[in-house]
Amino acid sequence: MSGANIPPAQGLYQFATSNYNVGQAVQQQLETLEQKKIALTQKRDAALQSLQNATTASEVQKYQAILEGLNGAIADVNQSENQLAQRAHIQRAQNAAAQQIYSASQAERRAAAAYQGIDQDLSALPIGDFHQGARWDQ
């Protein structure tokens, strides 16, 4: 009403936004890894078919080596997916901790403002030296 600019409290949404962005990034990366795994699996299936049709010992060795390499690549993609999931979990845990820190700092700020208000109200009383303890024995 007074025309004062009141910025939004970023702490109310920045951590949820960060979690959303982490989820989006992980989803995109998982889709890329899944496409790579599908392509490797198709190549492995083709190599397996070629191995079954192999007629010489050298062809068998060749296709076995190809199969081992493709199986290793598929295992590597699986490991990458697991690492990606772990990183996402860590990021969400960091965001949760940051949210708690933000909430605690806001609670402290509110308490400090309340105590400052009480101090100002007490200062307005017609009593001098309210900061001093009561002098009962005088």
C-alpha cells in the first residue's frame, strides 16, 4: 500500500526449485543412458547371433571378445546410472539441510526482532534502569 518493494522470500521456494531441477537433469541423463544401453544391448544381441552362427574357432573367439566388450560397456552404463542416482540423492539431502538452515535462521531472525521489540517497549516505560536486576535489599 505504501509502495515499498517487498521481495519474495526465496527460501520458501528455492530449495524445492533446486530439487525439481535436479530431478529434471537426472531424468534427462537417465534417458540418455537408457538409449545408450538399448543400443549396446542390440549390438550385443547381434554379436550373440553372429557367435551362434560362427563356424571357425577364430570367429568364435572374435565374437566372444566382442560380447565381453559389449557386456562391459553395458555394465558401465548401469554403474553410471547408479552413480547418477546417488548424486541426485546427495543433492536432495544437501537441499534439505539447506532448507533447515534457512528455516532456523529465519526463526532466529524473528526471535531477535521480537526481543528487540520487547526491549524497545520496556525502554518506553517510565522506569529507569530496567536492564538492572531488582534491588530488593535497599
